Amino acid sequence: MSEFKKLTISSITAILIFAGCERMKPDVSQVPSYAEIDTLLTSQFDLLYKKSLIKEVWLDGQSESQDLEMDSLGWRAELSFLKEINPNQPEYVGAFDKEESKNIIVLVLGEKESGSLSTFSFSREKGDITSIEATIHEDKDVYVHHRDISLTLTGGRIREYQIDGYQKIMLKDTIRFRIRGSVVN
């Protein structure tokens, strides 16, 4: 092979490698930027142990309320949605645009990024996180699932949460729902 062909192939290879690097996401093994959120969300199971819950569920005009005695397994099941709103998941490393003003941090999924967690925000007072809001939106071929989630915290512990959402499945009516939980004692 001639020197010219070797040089041309090497040049094209180098250009393709550099062009591909420009669009690569950061290494997913990076330490998440929002470690405090990770710790806060996983600590809830211990903080809420033996606390009671008043849970209200509304589904297309029908509502029901229950007082529940919760153990750690009950809280794990009840708060399983926290995994979905955690911006520290590997697929979100480097995916959010961050806006910060005073005591509020807002993360918005980048325009060219994919993922169901489209927004995540939290506010603080005197160093403690006092509220968290998140939007999860999944738009698949056969369904759309949307949830707006808000949590209120006191002393690092969830005091109440609310999930408002809807689900639209192909060939079916849209189902709207609301779940609200208030921690007692």
C-alpha cells in the first residue's frame, strides 16, 4: 500500500474518532453531581420506620383514603417511585442542564438527551432540602405515562408527597390519577 493511501486512511480514522468523541457522554463511572439527593432518598426508609401514613388515592373521579401502619418493607414499596426521580442514575450522568437561583436548583433534561426523568428540582433552607419536584414522562409507541411528583420534607424526612399523572394507552381512554401521602407522627 502506498504511503499516500496509508496517510489518507489514518487521517480519516483520526477524524472519525475525534468527531465521535465530541458527542460522547461523560464516563458513567463519574461521581454523581447530586450525591446529597442519593443519600437523602435512600435514607427515607430508616427515617420513616414505624411512622404511619395517611394515603389518599384518586382515580378518574373515584377516591379512597386509608390510614396505614408502615414498617420498613411497607415504606420501601410505598416510596419505590424515588428510584425513578433520582437524577444520579447512570443514564443521566451529564444529561441535565442545571439552573441555580438562591435556594433552588433545577435540572432539565438536555434537548438531545433521552430519559423519562425530564425535570428535577429541589429547594433548601438553612442547608436542609425542604422540597423536591420532578416530572417523569414516557412516550412509547403504545402508551404515554406522565407523572408530576412533589415532596415536602422537614428535617430531611419526607412529610408529604403527591403524584399527579395520567396514562394513555392506545385504543383506550386517558386515565387520570392522584396519589397523596402524609406521614403521621
